[in-house]
Amino acid sequence: MGRTKTIALALLAALAASASPTQAQTLAALPSPTPSAQPLHEAKPLAAWSAFCQRYAAECAIDLNEAPRITLTPATWATIAAVNRRVNRTLRPLTDMDHWGVPDRWDLAEDGAGDCEDYQLLKRKLLAEAGLPRRAMRMTVVIDEKGEGHAVLTLITDRGDFVLDNKVGDVLAWHRTGYVFIKRESAETVAWVSLGGVTSPVTTANR
């Protein structure tokens, strides 16, 4: 069994044991509705994402039969928060240069270590396995508080867009992160769309 599958099974088992749907209803209040980020036009994908999609085509595929938005319930919100928290605690932060000897490589943290995009890709995989529509979970490139390229996972929901981030324990509305949003994966095809912002970073190589 691969390391990623082992981590995934352990996390899902912990989630299942931690709270039943009925318990989750009482534990997780829904966030207030927020404005959604508005895609502007097609954008150029990062080379590391394109290489990732060649290795893991299913992780990048778009199923137009899936819902384009996540319908948030207290139970779903509890699952999202728990996956974000547990992956952040489980993976060991390691830059791609230290890990692979290259500036930027997107992966599924199969050996239990990775940088920003690897955290988010594992979170998406786990949430998809928990039943959330992959189409509504989009990898996103931002400029962080250090002025560096960074990757987060945007969840497109019926209450607005929310961000999962390895730097922050809480799931935040996108406009409350303090980041400059550059672009994200399209929900319509295997491509990227611009979110405005500034000049796009070449890599997302930080922890």
C-alpha cells in the first residue's frame, strides 16, 4: 500500500470516528455567506501543474456531471475543517528543492512530506473520497504575505469561495486571507482562469 493511500485511509478513519453526521450538526456552525471570486479569462498554467497532470490525469480531470458548487451543511463544513487541520498536522513541510532537487514539483506527498501545493492536492483527494465534488475544489495560485508564489485550495460553495491553506489552521473566505489571487484551475475544462491580481509567479515553491 502506498504512503499516500495509507495517510488517506488513516485520515478518513479518524474523521469517521471523530463525529457522526448528527454530532457534526451540533459541532460546526456554517460560515456566513461571502462574495465569490470572479474568473476573468483564460490563464497560462504552471509548468509543474502540467507535469503533475501527466502523472496523475485523474486528479486534473473535469467531470461536467459533477456539481460546480459544494452545498455546505454543518456536517460537510466539519469534514472540510477536519481534513484541512489533519493534513496540516500530518505532513512534514519540505521545499521541492530539498525534496526533489527542482524548484517546483506538484505531487501527492506520497512519502509524507511536501510543500504548499502537495498539502492542498492531498486535501482535495481526501475530500473527493469523502464525497465532495472535485470540480468545485480548485487549485489556486496566490501571492502570499512574503510576496512569494503560493498554492492554496479554493472550495467553490453555495456560501462563497473558501480557502484551505497549509499556513493557516482555519478555513477562511478567500478575501479574508490577505493574499493576492492570481489564477486557479477552471471548473469547465482542464485549464486555468485568471483572477486578476498581479504578474503571475513562475513557481509556488515555498512551504
